[in-house]
Amino acid sequence: MRQKLVVANWKMHGSLAENKQLLSDYLHQLPTLHTAQVVVCVPYPYLAQAQAMLQNSGIAWGAQNLSKDAVGPYTGEVSAAMLKDFGASYVIIGHSERATAYCESDENIATKFMQAQAHGLTPILCVGETLIEREAGVMQMVVAKQLDTIVKLHGASVFANAVVSYEPIWAIGTGLAASAEQAQSMHEFIRGKVAALDASAAASLKILYGGSVNPQNAVQLLAMQDIDGGLIGKCSLNAQEFEKICLAAA
């Protein structure tokens, strides 16, 4: 049985003082959640702080992006090896807020996915459709294309023990979450698509839901058969709300 996974995505929030209080609250409130894995993805400058406060705690930490290149003259980029230097074990790949704002192609995201795996990081691959695409009924086609790019370049086996986060773009930060049934339908589709190519990889693949998850809808969402956890944005900045979501997973 796949262990539930709850990932806090702080996005571009935080300061040394704010992080210290929030991480302290996490450490005080979350240690008893033995049946769910908790990960905190922080902005790059705070990886050292996360490492110092979370090591040996049972709460893992990671980053929100990485470079598609291993090393070189790429000003402003951060490599997978650099993330590993700070004890990171997860990294978010292809979040729509980045893919849209910085024009990341599916091929670029696929390369980052493999960079993460090559350096021992677990990639959290974000996929999802816009509201126009959902209303047009092509949401599965859109998500399939995002997965197909990785499969064509690297094969379906790379999804073994990886993480995919289904994040309908229309639900991110809007307060409009997909219903539990809508989310389950897409998660089932994603797992089935991978299973058709590699059943073993599909069985170990964790598929998270992200997009306005809150303590009120978390219970219904996380109870679905193919929803293995959540990628939590806004509510991860409030320790009490985040704890309730983690309890729903546990």
C-alpha cells in the first residue's frame, strides 16, 4: 500500500524569522503522523535553515525547481547536486506557475525530471489543464501529452517511485478545488496510462492532488483510491491548517 505524502509548497513566501516559527510549529504538531510522509519545499535561500531545523525530525525538505543542466555557465540557476548539498530529497518540477511565467516546454521539464532522478532526488512532476481545456473536454489529452513527453524520451519505468501532482491550473490559488470525483477520475487516468506501459511503475507511483486544498475538502479528496496525498500551497503557511490536512492524510 502506498504511503500518503503531503508536500508543503511555500512558493515565494518566508523570511528567516517567519520560517523559524513555522518550522517550529511543524515540529511541534506533526511528529505523530507516522502513517503519512511530510515534505516541505522551501525557496532556495532557506534550504540551509530547513536542513538545520528538520534533520532527524521525520519531516523531509526539498526545493521548488532546479536547473535542467548539471553544471556550467548558467547564471542564476541551481543544480540538482547543489540541492543535495543541503540535504534536499524532493524537488517540484514543472509547476504551472513556473511553466507559464517562464515558458518552460514539456521537453525542458522532462530533462529536469531526469536530472532530479540522476542525483537521487524524487521529482514531483506537476501536470494539469486550464479551465478552457476542461470545459472543452480535452483535459485528459492535455495531461497525457505532458506525461508522453517523458515516456517518449526516457520510458515509463522512470515513474517508479516518482511523484506526479495533478494540479488543475484553474484551481491553483483560486479557492476553486476540483471535486473529489473529478480529481479521482484524473488520478485514475494517470495511473492507468502509466500502468498500460509499466504496471510495476504505476503501482509505486504516488499521485498527489494540488489546487486549493484546505482542511474542509482534504478529507474527501484524500479518501479517494488513487489520490496518494496533496501538494499544498497557501494552507501550508498556516501550521494549524496544514496539520489538519496532514491528519486527513494520516
